[in-house]
Amino acid sequence: QQQQHRENLGRQIRQGQQQQQMQQMQQRQEEQQRRVVDQAQQANQNQNLNQNQNGLGIDFDENFGDLDAADGILEAMGLRGPFFNAIQYFMMLLLIVAVVLSLCVWTPMIIGRFFLALNPMRRLLYLIHLLSLAIDRACELVFDKLMPFVWVLIRPVLTRVVNWFGPFVIVMITPFAPSLRTILSSSFASDSGISLWEKLSSPKVRDLIIKQLREPSSVVQLLFPWISTSVPSYDASDSAASGLSLSLSAGANYLANTAAKDSAASANTFIDGLKQVLDYIAHDEIDIRALDELLSLQEWERELWGRLDDLGIPIYRLAFKLHSIASALTLTDRALLILVGNLVCVYVAWNIVNYMPRQNKRSLVYQVSRMFLLMAKIVYFVFIEVVLFPMLCGYCLDIALTPLIPVQDREYHYWAILNNSLTRRAIFWGIGLVFMLHFARCVSYCRQVARPGLLWFIRDPNDPDFHPMREALEGRTISQQTKIWRSAIMYCGTLFVCLGLPSYAATLIAPNALPMKYDEAAWADSFPRRLHLAVMLLVMTIRWGKPYALARVLLSFWWKVAARMTRLSEFILGTRDVLDEGRWVVCRYPQMPVILPRLWMPTHVVTEAFEELNTQASDRARDGEKDDAIPTSEFKARLQQRIDVALMQRYPWVDFVLDGQNIRAPAIDTVSVVPGRKMLVPVDDQGRPIEDKYDYEAADYPERRQAGDSDSDNDNDPGQRDLPPAAPESSFRDLRFKPMQHKVIYVPPRLRMRVIAFIAMMWLLVSTIFVAAVVSSMLAGKELCARVGDMPRNDYIIFAVGLLSVIALSTSLYQIGCLLAALFNRDGSLTWILREAGRQIYRAWITVWKLVGTTFFFFGFLPALYGLVFEIYIVVVLRAYLVNKEVELLFARTSMQAVKFNWLISTLYVWGLVSALRLFPNTRLARAVDRRFTGPPHTWQVWRGIVDIGIPAAGLALLISALPFVVTLLQLWIQGKLTFEKALQVLFLKDIKLLARNSMIITMISFSLALVWWACMIYKRWSRLARDRVYLVGQQLHNIDDDHENNNNNNNISEVDGAQANGNVNADGNGNDDENLPQIPAIVA
């Protein structure tokens, strides 16, 4: 038995070995077959690649067109043909650039300088002078010659009227004119027999009235606050050149040094400070006598200039600016000079286009002028949309957030805006651009939540019929400007209402925390040092915490609540709710409005009655022609009857009254917009419009009109209605009524008021979120900073810390809520729920530590290293340059400030790089990132990602950072100047002169090598294209065709596929494996 047991055991071992050998043989066979298939596929890919490169066997679509034009363009660009074509292409580019510069810069500059040399302001003022002379002569004739005769006739009548009604008028005027009351009471107190007319005609009263009339009115003071101020005095010792040497930079220094202090001491209110600012802008300390001598003003010009200056018009400032533009000494003056020249060209071209005779409209001058006007129109609208519009939004956002700034700092804030105008404009432009992008994102999400067709008045960028450039070219300029101003009003109103009022409300709610105090001396160093690592929590929260999802959930929920409260569920959301189609009435108090009826009214009765009726009949206006369709009035009558019966039986103390009407509304956001057509049109019981200006349905479908005319017994046909006239033929024929773009929906009474109430509720949501975020961030920031024992002096840093904590906490609660909702919405026992909860907690823990590790390394450690690269290659070079210019105080920073600033810049760089990888998914780095960090965070391969991506990037940063130090220390050692103290000065960036030079040299060498490498790659590709082009020509000349080779290759692939299928069958045990092994080399052959 033991021997038999040994034999059985040996047999089992041999069988296991045989099975193992068979498995190994099958694995080798599969690997060999896979290798053969891969080789065949690679050969086919190489074949196709060579064919595509050589232009052979390319099967284009029939509509692709001929490639001769493309070949000609490529040859003209220098990518095909001899190398001399590339030189020609480069010269052609230089010629095009020179022509564009000459037409757009040089020629307008010459035209602008010639136009300003003609002194257009003197010509305009001369016309004003002639007009004033004519008015003076006419007034002299009327008042000096004619008025005495008229005065003799009307004086007795006027005297009686004044004596009768004057005392009552004087009693009403004297509270507003105390000086008049004083004169009348003091000068004529003893003379009781003098009439009121004689009192008013006295010299004292006349002088008082003339003095009051000479002073500017309140309206003029409001429009021109600087009018009552005096022009800066002129010192006779100054020369003419000294007066003209004052420029905007001198004015900026004056504003920064003296004006703010003087205004803070003298101006008690904000209006006084603004008045001083505008007064400074009006005169800018311009030497009036020097300007007079320079321009050689005549006597009438001096008199007219004085009048204009008295009216508050900054004529001296304007003249000085025009003279500065004509000189074109600064970049701003040159830009303005080019703008003046282009405006003159536009005016000339407009006159040519509008006043050219009909027979000359085919001339070259007319065509060039028309094309120039179109180009200027496009540039004008693009400049408004891209530059002015975001800048306006930035300014409005700054004004809206003004309540968050302390009152004592607001005046300095406006002085700083005037002082650093260019920098502030750039900042406001960037802030406004970010706001517009987020506003567009909010509108796109509102399109997802709202009913399709609700936001038809806001153009959808995804609309295939939306062509902004074509509309700008073909549309009228006035209509385009009207649209722009409407958009500007909408944006500015949104900012002031949704951010300005909540900011003011936040200061009232939390007066101890707001407004925010700002300390210039406390910059980034005042950030709590114990919370430095918490800044990376913001990156992790925004990148993976999905705060936008939380905002979307809140917005969607409030949309539904607001739509139900205003009975606009179908109009706003597109979902029909029968509870919105009527109102609740308490029988005892029929006039009392019912508040929140869904909470305490028997709504289920109405819903059940509607569902029961909806199964038996349908509304013809909504559902169209069906078998059970009935008119709207009959459907509502039946529904009202059912509701009344059900409520009378169960709830006799309340009634539900149906009201409202059906309208035809847009069904898509890309609906055709035609002038004269109403978008919301009431319909009758059959769903036909009853208040439309034109009968678009009958005009676009004449067969229905003819059918209605022929069949007079059918009341449902359009021919039996009192139809308005058919819509006229116009250019909007392709945008006429289309039934598929509209649908019939229900709207309650007083629709406009309900829409306004809905918008107010949406504003209430935005305001509540904004106020809650601001107040809670300030309170949370102060609490956190107090607990860590490092309270900063800058409230903006406290607000940043609090906002970070609020965002992190809210997103964490949102994610936890989503997990709990997904967990408890599933069916299962308590044990399963607990087990699933444990798994979710474990997954959440894995997610958290992977997110923390990824954020710390890729957005903390790696940006710190690249911040060192930024410091060495950019900041050090700038510091050395500024030291040579003796303005090195601009980079006077502490070490902590430098580290924080460089880390912030590098973090933005890494963020931008990660975002840019989405645009280039086929790069090696993008594929590596996708392999390691694609999918949910708990499935990421963090360690392998750090090893494969992070460590090489960190090593490259260290190598790049250390290279200038190594070169500098080696150079000092060669010169014999290397000491321990010198090395420490270089390493701690104290001695940066030599380091900056080496960094610049290394940067230039690196860029040169990169350009050489790119040039080699371009030449390699160009030579390959040229070789392929020559080969293609030779192949066409010799009629060489390698279709036979293609067929052989395809046959080989098919045989390999068949062999792979046979191998799989034999591997399953349905064939002989040994017979297939010798066939593999034959297939390869």
C-alpha cells in the first residue's frame, strides 16, 4: 500500500509537471502569436505612415477638394520645394509686417500730426466766437433797442402784479434766501410807505441778485465740482519752459506727496476731497502765461478761454494735452496721436462712403473706404468688448465693495487710483475679466437648470446661428452700441445690487468686524506662521473639493423653492405643477392671501383630481391634436368641478380656484429673434396666438390658410379666424416662425410682478450667501488667529484665513452629506449599511491622505523649489539691474516675504501647467499624469506619481538652481577671490552682481540651445517633406504603385488573425498545440 501510494504520488507529480509544461508551452505560443500580431500591426502602421507622408494611397472624402492649392500654399510658405522658398517666405512675412505697420501706425501718425498742426481747437473756438458775437449783437439789439419800448408798456402792469402777489412770494422765498430777507428788513424798516416794487428795484437788492446770478448754480456745481475753485496762481519769476515741463508724472508725485495730506486736513467731507481732485485734474498746475506765449493766443481767444474756464471746462488742460500729443515725446502721446490719425481717417472714409455719387461706387476709393470702415468697426467693438467692458466691471466691483473699506481710508484709496492709473487699470481689467468669466459660467449653469427657452434674450455661444463678427459687420452701429450699453447696464446693475447692497448690509450686521482695516507696514509677514501649511488646504479644496458643485446644489434648490413660491414652476423650470395653476381661498376670509399653502393646505386633493382627469382627457392647446384632446376652457371646467367636489366632501372650509392662461413661449434658447414678433403670446383654446402683430403661422404655412378658406364649416381652421395681415417679406425670412421652436405653457396672473419677485428672491439668495461668507469669514478668521496666538494687523489676512476655513468646512460637509445620502438611499439591512459605512470611511481616509500627499508635494514642495528658480533667474537679475539704476528699494523684501511671493508665483505656474495638460493629451507628461492621477482620488498611484513625475521635476529644479551658484563659485575660485564669507554672501543672495550675470548668461545659452534644437527639428521635418515630395514626383513619373504590397500586408494580417483564433481554440483543448508551433515562422515569412 505504501508503494502504491508512492506510485500514485509520483504519477500525480508527473501529471502536474506535464500540465505545467503544457501551460508554459501555451503561454509561449500566445506570446509568440501576440508578438507576430504586434509586428504585423506595426508594419501596417509604418506602411500607412509612409503612405500618408508620401501622399500615396490617401482616400479622402469626395468633398475634400483638390490638393493642388494646398501644395501651392505649402510651397509658397517654404515647407516644400527648394530652401530658397523658405527665405522668400521669411522676406514676405517681413514685408507684410512692414506694410501693416506703415498703414496702421506710421500713416495715421503722420495724418494725426498734420491734423493737430492745423490747430483744430482754434478753428472750433473761432466758430464759437463767431456764434457768441452773433448772439451778442442780437441780444444788444433786443435788449438795448427793443426792450426799452416794451418795458414802458409792461412796467405798470408788472408793478401792480408785484405789489399784489409779491408779499406772498417773498414769504416763500426768504427762508431759502436769508440775505434778501436781511436787506429788506434792515434797509427799508423805517420806510413803511415804499412799495414792494421800489424795494426790489433798489441798488442793494439789484446788486444781491446780480451776485447770486453770477455764482454757479447747484446743478453746475454737481456736474463740475471744481468750478468754484480758483486757478492756481502764476509766479512771474517762472519761465515759459518751466510751466510746460510739468507732466503727468509730476502731477502723480504731487498727488502722492502733498495733495492727500492737504485734502485730509482741509476737506471735511468726501465731496470736498473729490472737488479738490477734480480741480487738480482741471488745471494740473499748468503755467497759463507760458501756455499763452507758446500758442500765441489772440485777444478774443483769451476772453473765450476765460469764459470756458469760468464755466468749469478745463480748456487749459485740454490745450496742454493737445500740444503734448502733437510733440509725441512719450509712448502715451504717440498712442493718442495714432488714435487721432485713425479717427481722421474714419471720418474721411465715412464721408466718402455716404456721399459718394452712385455712379462712382464701383471705384477703388469707395471700396477701400468701405473696407476700412468695416475694419475700424470690428476693431472698435472688439476693443469695447475685450478692454473697456472688463475694465468697467472692475471699476464697478471696486465701487461695490467700497463699504468694506474704512471711511478714513477711502479718500486715500481714490488718490491711489489717480496716482497709479496704468497699474490700477490693469488690475481692474483683470478683475473684471475674471468676473465676466464667472458670470458667463453662472449663466451657462442657469441654462441647465431653467426651462429651455427661458433665457432666449441672452445669446448662447453654442448656438450655430450665432455669428458675432457677421452681426457686427452687417448690423447697424447704433443697434450694436445699444446692445453693448444694455449689457453694461446689466453687468453694472448686477454688481451694485448683488454685491454693493450686501456689502453695506454686512457692515451693519457686524460693525465690530467690518469694515476691514489695512496696514501697509503689515504685508505678507503678518500671516500667521502656524497656518502656513493650511494655505495648501485651499489648493486641495478648490482642485478636488468641488466647491462649485455645492454652489450649484444651493442654486438649483433655491430655484425650485422660488419658482414654487411665485407659481412659476412651469415658466421657470419647465415642469408642470397643477398647484401653480390656481390659488387657495379660505371660505371665511376670501380676501385674505394664503401664505405658504403647500405646508398646510390639502394639496393632495388637487393633485389626485388632476391625475384622474389627465388619464381621461388632455388639453388640446398643450398636447396638440389627440383622440382625447378637448379645448382648454372645457379641460379647466372639468378640473375645477372635480376639485370643488373633492374639497366639499373632505375640506369644506377651503376652495381652490383655477386662474391664469396659456401662452406660446420659446422652447429653445436658440430661437429665431425677429423684430416685431412677440416672444410671449397668449393663445386660445386651440393653442393659436391671439395677440400677435403678424400671423407668422399663416404666412409661413399658406396651405393651412387655403384649407381654412375652402372649408368654412370647420371653426378650427385658421381661415375662420379674424387673422391679422400676413407678415411681409423681409431679410428675416429664414428667421420666421418655426413651430418646433415654441411651445404652449401656463403662466399665472400678473406675470411681470411674479418674475420681479422671483428675481428678488434670487437676489436674496446671493446677498445672503455673500453676507454670510463675509461675516463668518471675519469671525472665523479672528477666532483661528486668536487660538493659534498670532493675530495679524491686517484684516485682509484675517479674512483670507477665515474664508479658507469656511470653504474647507462647507465642502467637507457637502461631501459627507453626499456620502450619507448615497448610503441611506440604498436598500439593505443594518449590518450591510454598517459594513458599507466602514468601507466608505476607509475610502475617505485613503482619499484624504492621498489628496494631502499630492497637494503637499506638487503644490507645496515642488513650487517651493521652482520658487528658488524664479528667484535666481528673474528676481536676482532684476535686483542687479535696479541696483545699477539706484532704485533697488523696489525689491526691499525680507526672506519670508521672498519665499512666500516666489511660492505663490510658482503655485500659479504649476496650476497653469496642470490645466494646460488637458489641451495636449498626447504628450508624454500628460499620459504619465493620466496613468497615475486619473479617476477617483482613492485609486491614485501617489507614490509612483511622485517617483515618476515629482522627483525628476524636483531634481531638474535643484540642478537648474544650483548651476549659477556652481558657476559663480568656480569663477571666484579661478580668480582667487573665493573665501568662506564670500561663498556665504553668494549663497544667501547678498552679493548678487556676479550671480546675476551668470544667471543671465545661462538663460541666454539655454534659450539658444533650445532654438537650435527646434531649428534642427524643423529642418529635419522640412527635409523629410522635401524628400517625400521628390519621391512622390518620381513615383508618379515611373507609374510605380505599391498596392500589391498593401494587399500582401493585409493578407498577412488576416492570416495572423486566423492563426491567433486557431491558437486560442487549441489552447482551450480542442486542437493539437504541437502542430501549430511550426507554422508561426512560416506566417512571419
